[in-house]
Amino acid sequence: MKKILKYSLVLLLTAGFITSCDGILEPSVDQEQLTEEAINTVEDLEAFVLAVHDVLNSTALFGRDFYVGPDVMSDNAWSNGNSGRFTNHRDFNFPITNAYPAGIWNNFYQAIANTNIIINSDLDDGSPRAEYARGQGYALRAFSHFQLLLAFGQQYVDGGDASLGVPYAETYADGNLFPSRDAIADVWTSIEDDFNTAISLMSPELDGDATTINYMAVRALQSRFYLHTGNFDAAIAAADEVINSGQFSIVPASDLVSTWASGSGPNSLFELAFTDTDRLGVDNIARILRDTNYGDVEITEDLFSAYDENDARLGLMTDEGDGRYRMSGKYVDELGTDNVRIIRYAEVLLNKAEALSRRGDQPEALEIINNLSAERGSANQYDAGTPENVLAERRLELALEGQRLFDLARHEMDVPNPPTPSGFSRFNNGEDLPFGDYRYALPIPNAEMNANGNMVQNQGY
């Protein structure tokens, strides 16, 4: 797979700092020596860590498309096609030449290539800073492969081939231009190993703010990861380390809307930073969710009506009348300077609740979800800590944060197809998308298929 080798190499200034997202090369294989010599100091390592974050910031990934898309491909949201965006997501219609799968594939593997430069560098100064940066590389490599497997793996497809995960790239260049897809179980194992290696290298005392991946963020992401693998004890242990750290708390209902509008939080453990000089222009989340010159993505009445009338989370939404609703308050700056929240403290609580529930400890799970509901000002109190009730509260808390499709898939559920305003159609001729449908996995991009004779396409495409 040429793209695994010919990823972007971020140029470093002589001082060892990143130039910008624009300072990117496409090195050929014979330039591998350049990658080996690119890291000479701990500052170089840290610069490559920032480079990975820059790739994750792209419009194709968490800058917009991969953050918004999984909600549009669910019962949470839909596209009105106002500017022609997200209609493929609305319809579950992805030709092999579509830009959405290609953007996910290319950008995550670009990020992975830079993590491999960090991990495989010859720098060995023994300093805690260097070890921490290398740990960040392992964590970001695990995280990127995790997202790729959710998008392209056959694990949720009825009759899917268990050998069809994604290639797990562990070196920048190893002579294998045309690797096959690794088995799903092997990819899960490699992700787990990388997360655990990251934890072993990263000292919590060196944690910075939430805009670069840190020790507590890795533990939070592990609590999400272990839900997908069914290791509920490990999910609880990871969540408990975050919870018991005392560093985080639930934002009060009275502050919820203003905290989101501040551009950071509420209580993010990991978020991607955008500034006035480092933003995506008009291709940002706020412009696609709010009723602006784009405004393609609206939330469903089914989601809006699921909230109790006193729930503070309703303050993040707008009822436009005629059955039209918006998620207008989570991302508010139409210039695109809101930080994008990857994982928040409330999710860690929900991850623990789900793991407890699915392990059989429903009373403790019930306490967590009822406490979160009450903290949000809702009068709704669940009567049991079942997985279904945890999922219901998770939907309310994490709406339009890019997880709904994967949550439904993890629970082996159909994708519900609630009605939309008159005149708009949705996927599968208006019917629910049954669990196991081939469309639970995206197509491998056509360019990748053409470049690599060992690549196997997902079924149905």
C-alpha cells in the first residue's frame, strides 16, 4: 500500500519546531534516511507529536467530517442537502470513489506515519520528556487505528470476514509496499498493546492541558476502547483511574451552555485545538450544524423529544419550528476556533456505567446514569441500570459528538430511521438499517484498491 509509505513528512525548522500544517512533504521511499535524521532532540519528538494532532484536525477527520458523519448516519441527525454536504451520509451511499472514506483512510494513515517516526526514532536520551513524547506516539497510533477499524473493519457486518480489519502500520518504511489487511482480532490486540505501552511511558506529572494527548486522556480512551472489545473489567479500571484522580467533575447544569460556548470543555480530557490562525475556514463544525450559509446537518425530532423539558442539554439546541431542530450550542464559532472535544469526563462516567451494566452490576450503573441525568437538571430518573438505559443516557449526553453510529454497532442494534420533515428522504427507503448490513463498514477507497493488489474490498462494494 503506497500510502502507508508515502505519507506526509512534516518539515522541521532548524530550531526543531513545526512550520505549520502547510509545511508538509510527500517523501518517496528513497528519502527514508530523511525520516531517520529528522529527530535529533526531544523538541523534535514533541514537534512530531504536534504534527499528528494537526492531521487529526483536518476537515476530513475531527475538524468536521468524521466527527459529524457518524451522527448523520444514525437516528440523531440528517442532512437537508442545503449545500450538498453530508447527503451521502444521510443516504448511507458511499461509492468507492467517494471523498469521505478516502479522507478518513488517507489522513489517519498520514497521522500514523508520523507516529511511527516518533516511535522508531533513534533518539534515546533517557529523559522523562522523551519517554512521554514517545508514549504519546504510541497512544496516537492506537487511537488512529481504532478509528480506522471502526470505519472500515468487517466486525459489525453480517457474515463479515474476520480477516478483514485494517493494515496495522508500525514502521514508516519497512519494504512492504503492498500489505494485506490484518485480522480484526489482531488489530484489537495491537491497539491494546500500543495503549498499554503509552501508559507505561507517560508520567502523569508531565501532563499538559487537554489540547495534546496526555496520560489521563489515554486512560479515558482506553475506557471507550474496552467497551468495544468486551473487556469490561479493564474498562472500569481505566475509568476509575480518571474518576479517582479528583481532577474532573460534572459541569453544573447552570454552566453547561456557557462552558460549551467558551470554546473548550466541558471538562475535556482530550480536545483538538483551533485558533484564529490555525483553523479550517468555512469548513468547520459550527457552519455545518448551525443555520448559516451551509447548515446542512439538522438533528431529528426523535432526538430532540428524548430530553426532559428541564434538561440543560436542551439549551444547546434550537427548535426552529415545523419539525426542524438544530444542535446550535456545542460548536458556536462560525470562524472555526472552537476546540473539538474528543473525549469528555461525562463519557468516562458513561463508559464505566455501561461496563458495570454489561458485567451485571446494574445498581451501580443505575446510580451513575441517574446522577448524570440529575446533574443536567433533568427530572428523568431511570428505574434500572440496564445496558439499554445506559445507551439512552449516552445518546442524550454525547449527541453530535461523533459516536452514535458506533454505539449502535457495538450494541449490535439496527440503525433506526426516524421521520424527517416532509420532502426529505433518508437511507434504506425510509426503513431501519438492519444490524449486519454491509453498509456498517465503509468501502476501501478506490485509489487504495488500485495501488495495492493485496488489498481486499469490503463486501457489498
